[in-house]
Amino acid sequence: MKILVANAGSSSLKYQLIDMDNEQVIAKGLCDKIGLSGSNISHKAGDGRTYAAEIDMPTHAEAFEALMFALTESDAKVISSPKEIGAIGHRVVHGGTFFNKSCLIDDAVAEKINELKELAPLHNYPNYLGIVACTKTFGKDIPQVAVFDTAFHQTMPEKAYIFGIPYEYFEKYAVRRYGAHGTSHKYVAERCAELLGKDKSEVKIVTCHIGNGASITAVDKGECVDTSMGFTPLDGFIMGTRSGGIDPSALTYIAEKENISAAEMSNILNKKSGLLGISGVSSDNRDVSAAAQNGNHRAALANEIQRYQIAKFVGSYIAAMNGTDAIVFTAGIGENDPVLRTEVCKHFEYMGVKIDEEKNHIRGEEVEISTPDSKVKVYIIPTNEELAIAKDTLALVTGK
Ligand code: ADP
């Protein structure tokens, strides 16, 4: 079966058409600047043919029409009719407490996703628009599935998701830890169990998704028991532009000193902090590391803080699970930065973690980077959120 995976953002739509018989990408692309001037589509077939065009896309509906044209009629077309698409899987960012697993989309599910936009305004509304636009473009005959970024984290116990503030804010506004990147954490944890040769119910794993956005999850017996992102993706440790956790009193103090609003403070914490805020150089890990190597102290400090904070989270999750069988690194930085992995793993020498530096420099592959006698296995597992979404979609539509 061919499955279309759709990831709708506020002004973009990323997609992949995947052949689930061999898990190969048939085509993928991006509709960009939706609702803005200069909206365009860039599309690439699996055999290398490409199609790009500037197309007026005032809403996501036109983006789905452009995508359909690219797939079925363009110079880089890969199918002759939309009927060849067996199902559509949507990445949905927030499932609140209502969705603890992927589900088939009906009107009620779509409406609930729309209602949850209160918790993730920048993401859930575009996700909802994507579902509506898809129904308009592809009709109701092609089943659609929602795969939620938060769903994997819904198994967290109360002690991990309730914040230390008056309980009424949880009751009134559903303020609690939800986590994010769940599709990625679940995917790499399941791959890791396979690589360990064990059933997921038998293992404890710490998964580190370190990209521009970054989070760490404690996975015990295949279930998330704690995760570093919180009510929003701001919590945890420093990221490209996000601050991670910080003493809230520092924020009220700065807000008073600089006379800034809550919205401005949120913007500073989300867009101007982290690697960018500390280094003053860039939010991009490669730029920061290059500046650090050229002797820029603040860039070196940003790298050091990032690695130190990651190590502290990994350590706390090992404590939370009373041990771990494996540590997994994934996403842009986790998969590609050997120095970060070495520096993080050094903190676990005391419990017998040993890294094979030759293997640690292998890129883009699933690889065990710990030595055979390491007491805890360490892996690089490239994440593949689209394939994970397609697998859930296939399972729901075929009932397998
Ligand atoms: P997101 O999906 O959250 O936007 P990614 O997972 O694509 O982010 O990760 C982007 C980050 O990965 C950037 O900070 C980038 O510098 C870093 N990165 C990518 N390739 C490398 C590399 N070869 N070495 C070090 N860092 C890298």
C-alpha cells in the first residue's frame, strides 16, 4: 500500500509518499510560504526527477491540490491517480490528554484536534487545516490517520507530569507536562530494543533526540515514564534557540528590569535563547562548534552547557528507571556530532559506559558506538518520523 504522510506547519506542508511494501520513499516534497507571497512547491521523485513551481497557495487547500498535481501530473509524477494512495497519515503535534495513540480521523477526531489548538496554537490549527484540506482534495474514500507527537508520552505517571504549582491550574487549564518528539522517541526506542535482541517489555532505554529542537525520554518496558519537554517544547535543556528549564524568578526579575510583557518574554525564551543566546553566533550547532574551535569563548561555553545539561538529563532518567540498558542518540546533532556523544557519555564512565571512538565517527547509519564490554549499550539510530507515521497509518487502516 502507498501511504501519503503529511506534516502541515503554519505556512508549510511537508509530505512523503511511501511504498509500504518495501518502505521506500516514492516521492517527497515541500509546499512553502502558504498564505504568503511567493508560495511554491518543490517535489522530488525517488528516481531523482524533480518538479518545482511557484503556485498561489492562499490556504492549505491549494497546497494539497499542488501536491496532488505534483504526484499525478507533473514532470516528476509518480502515480497516475490519487486512487493509488491507500491512506493518509497526518503528523499532529498536540493530542492533549485525549489521544494516547494514533487513530483514524472522523469528524469528531478532527474537531477535537481543532479544539486542542489552545495548547499548541502554532501547530494544531495548521494540522487541522491540513486534514480538512485533504478531505476536500482526496475525498472521504481515502482513510486518514492522526499520529500525535504527544501520544507516546501519555503513559507518564502523575509524578512526572504534574508541575509544582497550585493544582487548580492543572484542573482548570490542563497545564501539565505533555512532552514532544514522541513519534521519534517511540521509533528509536523500538529499534533499539530490536538491536538489543530483546522484547521492548524487557528493556530500559534513554532516548536523546538532539536536533534544533531537543528532548530526552526515559523509556521503561516500551513506555515513556518521563520526558524533558514540558507543557510546551520549551522545557528541558538548551536547544538551538530555546532556553530549556530556567528559574522562573529570573524571568520575572528580567521582565521587571526590562519592562517586557509575557509575550515578549516567551519570544526571547523560544527564539533568542539556547545556543544562539549564549554564543551570540548562531542557533546552528555546526556554526557554534566552528566558532568554538576558532577560539570564541561564548560559543565554546554554549557547546559545553548543552553537553553538560544533556548528561544531567540522561543521568536523572537513569536514576528514574533505576538503571538503563541503552542510551540512544538521534536527530541532526545526536546523529552527526561525535564530540557531543563522547562528552555526554564521559559522564557515565562510572557505570561502565565505554565508547568505541572509531564507530562513534560513522555517520548516517544505525550503529552501536559502545565497545563490546561496555555495561550499557550506546547507539546512533537515525530517526524516521515519516516512516513511523506511515507504519501507524498502515496498521490502523489494515487492522494489523
Ligand atoms: P530540527 O528537525 O529540530 O529542525 P535537525 O534534527 O535537523 O533539527 O537538527 C539540526 C541541527 O543538527 C543543527 O543544529 C545542525 O547544525 C546539526 N547538525 C546537522 N549536521 C551536523 C553535523 N554534521 N555535525 C554537527 N551538527 C550537525
